[in-house]
Amino acid sequence: MRNALLIPASAGSVSAILHLSVTLGSPGAFMLAYFAQLPLVAIGLALGLMPAAVAAAFAAILIALFSPGVGALSLFIITSALPILMVVYFALQNQIDDEGNTAWYPVGRILVWLSMLGIGAFVVAHVIFMQGDGGIRGTIEAYLKSVIAGFAQADQAAMDAMLATIAKIFPGIAAASWILMNIINCVMAQRFLAAADKNIRPKPVYSDIEIPRWPAGVVVLGGVLAFFGGEPGFFGFNIMLIASIPFFFIGLAVLHSISAAWPGRALALAGVYLLLILALWPAAFVALLGVLELWLRLRDRAKARRTNKGNK
């Protein structure tokens, strides 16, 4: 029994240390907190859901002991423990098909679940701050003003306009960052475990990920609400952003697939990723490409062209 708890407890301890690193205040320590999920998901993908839950519970206990108050503990449970346990649960689901092969739960559907979890968190936050001055958008603007208060003085009107724009998209960008954090930790854990031959689930082929069509309806609904402006527009715009995140990754998979035959593929893809890092707007075109993939099947067409070319 002790040996069965030792590995999850150790993983939970590492996760708690990484999560509590934000209390050190330095940027480097803050970045360490992004990897608090890594030990949890590694335990889950190697040993199963229950050991991952034990590791998360142990981490939560340590965080509660060393960071009094509900802030750090709530943040850990909401942003790390619950989503990772959800990912592990779905990632380990499988069934045997008619040919006797093991079919694992699709990675694309896990992406959709993360996106829906992000939307749920945004809706809850929207309701909680609804009674405040300006709602959640007003709260974000006030927070951003407090952050930049110590910087050099600038044109107040221009600054207010910039903050209003940032506050409008802040929930969607925060959700995208959080989902990306989940994905990076899961991919890293899976790679480590595969290299050590400790993974329960085989490493997925990320360029072949698929998602159902119904999240496109959520994107369209959010886009329709965004046209109304005001609070409904703010709500709809961020719903649209968060629901578009799975399609962004589908769009990246399409780019990797259709560029396979390009002579300067590595340079072209490097340019795309550099543009995505330097500017946000190209992400919208990548997400749109992911939506179009549902109907145009660009990856299948690219593979068919490569196959036909090879046969010739």
C-alpha cells in the first residue's frame, strides 16, 4: 500500500512545489507554475486515473498547508487538477473495434472538452462579476489599470481605448493560454512516457486529429452575438474565441499536412509560427482553415495527391 502511494504522493509534491513557485514573485518562478500539471498528467497516463487523483489530492493538501487561504488552492483545483483529471479520464477510454484493434478516445474530442470547460469557466466568471461595476469587463479593465499604474504616463484617452480593447478579448486570450498550457503539459508527459515505454495509451498522431462538427455551431452562435455589441457582444465574442481554439489546432494540422510536399516546408512553417507569435490576427485565419477542414477535407486531398504522385 505504501509503495502504491509513494509515486503519486511524490508527483503531487512536485506539482504543489511548481504551483507554489508563483509566491516567489520572480518571472522565472512564475513560468515554473505552468508545469504544475506535468507530474499529474504523467502519473495519469502511466498509471491511470485513480493514481492521478491521489497525486492531485496530495498536491491540494500541501498547497492548503503552505498557502493559507482559498486563493492558491482554488486556482490549483480549477486550472490544474480538474482539467488534467478530465483529460486523463478521456485519454484512457478505449474500446475494441470489429477487427480486434484498440480504438482510443479521439484527441480532437478531448480538445473540444477543454474548450467547453473554458467556456463554462467564462460563463461562471461572467455571472459572478455581473453585479460589479461594469461586470467582468469592468473588473478586467480595473485590474489592467492597476497593473500599468506604475508605468510612465501616457495619453489617457489612448490608454483607456487600448485597455478597453484588451479587456474585450482578455477572457478568450486567457482561455486560449490555459488550454495551450494543458496541451503542452500533456504532450510533454506523453513523449516522456513513450520514450520510457511507460505510457498506457500509444502516442497519438497529432496531424490526424479530428473534431465533430457541432462546436462550429457554438462558434457561429458566438459570432452572431458579437454583432450586437455591448454586453451581449462581449459575451458572444469571447464564446466565439474560446470555441474556436480546437479549430485552430485542426488548422495547424492542415497546414502541416498540405505543406508536406513543399520544397521549403520547414522555412514556411517556421514563418507561420513566427507570425503567430508576433501577432494574434493570423490565428483567426488558421482557425477558419480548421473550420473549413470539416467540409473540404483538405488533408485527405493532400494525402491523395501525394499517393497518386508516388504511384506514378
